[in-house]
Amino acid sequence: MYEGPVQDLIDELGKLPGVGPKSAQRIAFHLLGVEPPDIDRLLAALQKVRDGVQFCEVCGTVSAEKTCRICADPRRDRTIVCVVEEPKDVQAVERTREFKGLYHVLGGSLDPLSGVGPDQLRIRELLARIGNQVDGVDVAEVIIATDPNTEGEATATYLYRMMRDFPGLTVTRLASGLPMGGDIEFADELTLGRALSGRRAL
């Protein structure tokens, strides 16, 4: 235990996801050794995040404007909406350069044990988007891209039940299975089972 502001900084850094006590201590002492202008830039960036970041009023991702650059892009395919849990998932899908449609960020996944139900997520907004035309275009497909864990699967099942009666709407789920470069012998049963059930013709 250190005294005063240093320990306070370590404690606050330790609250960040993926930062354990040793990493928090390393970051704190790194910050102690940097020049004041570097600290000022960090403080300015944190203040901008607190004061200036907003969420896109259409899809719910992090945005500098009321509408994010993806939703504002007229070249995007408005007939396809990819549903993800968090804004970071949008960037993960974008990095593939395979998806040219729009997104919808739920803001998490269903987790009754933690008190997260449908009302805490942006499910109502999703259903409204599908029910209404997007820029005069009907949504033809919704891709559910929630995480392949218990909460993500529960969310995907719930969303499918809510959307299955929309006329002309196709609801799909991201395929899951073996990672590229992986060995079959090291795959767990659930992953290998998903890979088998999701197999496709070559």
C-alpha cells in the first residue's frame, strides 16, 4: 500500500477492465515518470470522453455527431442490419471489410442474474427500426451477432422470438466454429459441435 494520491490512482486504475493490481501499479508509476504535457493530454482526452462523446441516435454506437458515419453513409446497404452487443463489436465487424449494411447496438446482453432484462437493452428501438422503413427501404435481413456465450445465446433466442413474425424478414445468426489456424484436437465439444452443424458445401 502506498500513501495518498499514488494509492488513489492505483485503486482507480485497478477498476478498469483487464487491469489487475500489478498492471495498475505499473501504469501509475509510468504516469509518475512522464512529462507534465503528456499528463495534460491524457486529462484532456478523458475530459473529452466525459463531455463530448455521444451515441448515434440511429444505431447506438459511439459517435462524434448525432448520427454516426456508418448510418450517414448513403453507400451502406439499408436492407441489412447487424445486431451487436457493444460499440466495440461494430469495429470488430468493420475490420473484416465483409459487411456493407447497417448496425444496431443493444448496449449489452440479457443477464437476469445481473438485473439486465429486455428493458435495459435497445431492443424496443431495434423492433421500431425493423417495423419502419430505413430511409424508405424495408429491412430484409437482421444478422444477430451477439457473443457465443450463455448471455449472448439467450439474447439471440429472445431477439429471434421477437422478430420471427415480421413479414418478409430473414433473421440469421453469425456462424461459429473452428478458428483459422486452430487444431481440431484442441477444440471444445461445443465449438466443434457448432462447426459440424454449421458446415457448408465447398
